[in-house]
Amino acid sequence: MNEAELRRQIARARKLLHSQSTEALAIVLDARKHAKALQLPELEANALCITALCVYDFGHYAEVLDYLDQIAQLASQNHIGQQEGELLQTYARTYYTMGEYAKASDYWRRCLTLPDSAIILDTRIKAHIGLGQLYYAHEHYESALAHHRRAEELAASSDDYQLQAAILINIAADLISCNKLSDAHVVLKGALPLVKADHNYRNEAEIYALIGQIQLLRDDYDKARMSLLVALKINRMHINQWGEASAMLTLGKVYLASGHIEMAREQLVEALNKACGLGAIHLQYNAHLALAEIYSKLGKSDIAEGHVLLHKTLRNQLLASTLESDLETMELRLELL
């Protein structure tokens, strides 16, 4: 395989990344082997980045970090060009999902300071998206929305449907938390055609999950259940474990709100177990809060109190992982960009 063929193989793997992760992984593992044999470190780093993203979709975060460490080692000895930005972005995304927010914020901020020779515009935009998610996780929803609107401005000229949809999905999540449900629903309906055009099943599942969340907040439980079951099916078909756990959590809340206590308990216990396996603290503490309500309704106050305690402990752990002063500094830097 020559360099031109190798580039085509890597481009094909990247195109398949969001729709057929397993096939993409097989292609890119082979590409990494050839890039190494041809002594092309930039292409090897590219292949490793895609490998890490495939493994991320499977929820194997320790393995993701291992691949990223390999890229960092490669970068310490060779020029890897704009893959440096993707390396930092993927570190940040992984640490964010694991609830290690201080590390995530550090990597995202480093993305924003890289020269253009080390990062493409789309990756810089993703860093803005990530910082918005960081604010969202710390319940600063208006600040999160401001970051995601900035990402939307920067991406105005992009023809990357996946990126455009990701921005809209984050904006919708912010609007839901700001109790602007109608605005959020309009945004999600606008994002759905972009997702279908790009065959991005991860984003499609996220849209249905957020629509289900809106329907839950509007007390439209039957529609919410159907939307979340669609999200759950898509996530399971494409091995998106984080999305699966998140949809199960909201579905459990739907069953709880509609009075199906035992079905809610089963769904939430399964969501909690999956969230624990993924190390997703945000999902864990939300599941504990819902389970506390269930056991309270069942008259099992001791179990309910245990879940309340776990909820408070995990939530405090999460919110303390990035100091308020750090968030304020980040906001000041955003205004200067």
C-alpha cells in the first residue's frame, strides 16, 4: 500500500466512524500498521485518533486513553501536524465523559490556543462545544448556551453535517435546561435532517432522546416512551453504551412519572449499573436521585436515604472537580476570542 492508498483508507474509516464503528475500527487498525511500516507519523497519528474514537463509541475509556497516550508519545518524537488538535480534543472528550472535568477543561482550553498549523477549524469548534458542555454539567446553562452559540457562529461556513448537528443538539439541551422547551423542539427538528443526511446514528439517537425528555417535561408520557425506545434501539444497534445508559435513565423517569413504579425501578437499576461500568458520574447521580424517589414511594425509606446520600456525594464530587474561579476565568477568555 502506498501513501495515496493509505490516505484513502483512513478517509474511508473516518467517514464510517459515526455509522459503522466496528467496520471503521477494522479498517483503521490495518491503516495504522501500514502507516507505521511506511514511517509516516502524521498518518499513523491520524489512524490512531480514529481508532480511539471508535473505542470511545464502545465505552472503553481506559483503552481510549491508552491509544491517546500512544499518539502523544508519537508526537513527542515527530511532527503530527493538525492531529495535535484532535489528540487534545479526544483527551478532553474522554475525560469529560469520565467526569474528570478539570482535565477536560485543560485540554479544551489548550485546543483554543493552538496555532492553525496544529488544529483544523472543526476541532477548534468542538473545543467550544466541549467547554459549553462543561458549563452545562456545572448547571451554568446560560453560559453553556453562549459557548454553543459561539460554536454555531464559527461553523456557519462549514459543510460538515455531523458538526452542525452536534452544535444544534447541544443548543437544544441547553434550551431544555433553561426551560425553553418549544425553542428546543424547533432546534431538534432542524437538526434531524442533517443527521439523516450524514447517517450519524449517534446524533440521531441523541435527538430522539432529547425529544423524549421534552415530552416527559410536558407530561406526554406515551410519546416520550416511544421516542426514548427509538433512541434506545439505535444506541444498542450501534453499540453506543453512554447513549444507551442515558436513554434508559430518562425512560425510567417516564415510567416513574406515569406511575409504573416497578418498570421504572428495573430500568433505572439497569441504567445505573451501565453508568457505573462506564464511569459516567453525571448519569450515576441522576439515577440515584430517581431511585430514591422510587424507594420512598415503596415505603423503603432506608434504601431511599442511601440513594439520596449517594446522589449528594457524587454530585458534590462532580461539581467540585472544576472550581468556580476556573469557570469564571474561562468565561473571560471566551469574551476575548
